[in-house]
Amino acid sequence: MPIYDVLYDERPESRPDVDGIRHVLVRHEQSAVHMADGYARTSGRAGVCLATSGPGATNLITGLATAYHDSSPVVAITGQVPSYMVGSDAFQEADIIGMTTSVTKYAFQPLRAKEIPSAVRAAFQIATSPPSQPVVIEIPRNVQQEEDDLDLSTDHESSEIRPIPKVLGKGASTELAHTVSDENEPRSASLRALEALAGLLPADVIVTADAQLAYNSKEDLGHRTLISSNHFATSGFGFPAALGAKIARPEAHVITIEDRMGFLMTENSLATSLEERIPIAVIVLNDPQGLSSGRWSSTMNRLNSIPDLVKLAESYGVQGIRVKTFSELESAVKESIQSPVTKVIDVSMNL
């Protein structure tokens, strides 16, 4: 997109005199929006993601719904076919504003270049105003290419924007709450692993998790910050959200706790972690019986051997380790939170 030409010139290394715009290259648009979401929840500021028109933009929808239902301020900027071709079923045309209406707080489609600054200002204001929720800015290609004298000042009155009220989604919890469990209920390997992790994680660690693990945790991991897809229960959320959290808080220890299925949905973010130097610990609880039973369990078991997660991690240039005992898990977790590169810990055990 033409926007990229401008972003390249706004990188921190290109603008040492001012705060530049850090660009993080992802491998899938869903990871981009989850990463922006994790950044927003950790920093309290809006997270931004960028996608091209058509399939690039539609790949954002699951992440936008996740952020919407958990009240997270995300600004998603997408391309669109030239404005004079909208509605003609042009190549890679999709009605993104229509598709995202139910999972965003507001959407903009500037039709002139001079409208872009006000749309961007309004998008950030609306996204971060209570209730915090995603906003989409869809920019047709001809508008991106148009040249004009733009008003780039930031001292505009907030009264110029009047957000449209929408029904609130369930808010996101920032603390890992204690859950009540039946002590007579059999515990899976995943839950025993979570219990073991409670004594290993630093008190100030940021933990991200996919929904199933967040809901099924029977142990109190303490007052550690938890980022999870609370309402939409999105598998694959935890890993890219952890990368966003680490960007927001580079000094913090960040760990994502995943089930195998969720990790494999966004494992290509390992490339982003390596290239962008975003080290986190990825703990994958490989427990075929932990989240399902009966016929569904036997179907899901086929995911538990292919691919080999250690070899997968190494193929991306990061570290991979398989643990089968508590002592191995303890050692791996301690090493991972101090590691300068991401480490994938494949927990294949019954603790």
C-alpha cells in the first residue's frame, strides 16, 4: 500500500529527532490485530494494526471481535479499492465497514486525502474513550495516492467528535482471578501443570492465555496480570497478544500459556518474535485429555504429534525444549524468562 512508503520514512531510525512509528511485520493479519490488542491492554494506549484490502482486511475480523467484546482500544487501518470502483465487485473488494459494524465502535472511510488527519484523530479518540473498543479506518487506494496540503496539528477540540453509542461487551479482567473448583473432580495434566507453574512464575510477570486455559484453571496463580480472550474465547489469541504486551512493556517478563491447538493457530508469530527481537516464554501444555473427552478427544489427539514443537521452534531460529517432569519444567521456565530469544516449552507430561 502507498501508506507503507510513508511509514518507512517514519521509522525511529529515520527520525531520531522525534518519536518515530515502530512497524512490526507479522505473518498473518489475525496475529497483527491480536498483537495490537495485547499492546493496548498492557499499555492503556490504542494498539494499531494495518492490513491491505480484501482478504487482508477480512482476516482482521476475528481479532476485532475479540477486542470489541473485551473492551480493548484497537485502531485498524485497511486499504480499499479506489473509491470510484467501490460497489463494482472489483478485484479484492470487500465491504469491510459493513462486515465490521457489529464488532467495532465506529468506522471511517475518508474520500479525500485532506479528510485522513481528522479521521485518524477521531479514531484514536473514539477507540480510547469509554467504553474502549476497536475503530476501523478504511482508505481507498486513490485517496492514499492523492496529494494535498494536510492539517497535521493535534490541538483540535474533542467536541468535534460525537461517538455513536453501542452496547457494551463484557470487560476484560486484568488480574487472574481465583476460581472455585470441586476438589473431588479429576484434574487433567494441563491443570496440574498450571498448579506447578503457580510456584514458578515471578510475581510481576505478565501472563497471556487462550480462553480454554483461562477458563479451566483451577488454581490461583496469584495477582499476576492476565490477558485473555475472556468473552469471545478466541483460540490463538495468547501468543501474538504476548508479543504485543512485551512491546508495550519491554522491561517486563511475559509468558504465554497455550494449549497445543491454540499455539498452532498463530505459531507463525515465532518469525515475528525473532526478527523483531521480542523475547517471551511460550509454554505449550500438550494434554490431549485436558480440554475434551469422548469422540472429540480422540479426534483432537491427532494434533498431539504433528508437528514436533521443538523442531518447529528451531526451524524458526528460536529455542525449543520438551519437558516431562516438574524439575525439567522449573528449569525451563527459569531459563526462558531470562532468555534473549523466545523459548518454546513443550510440556508433555503428567505432573
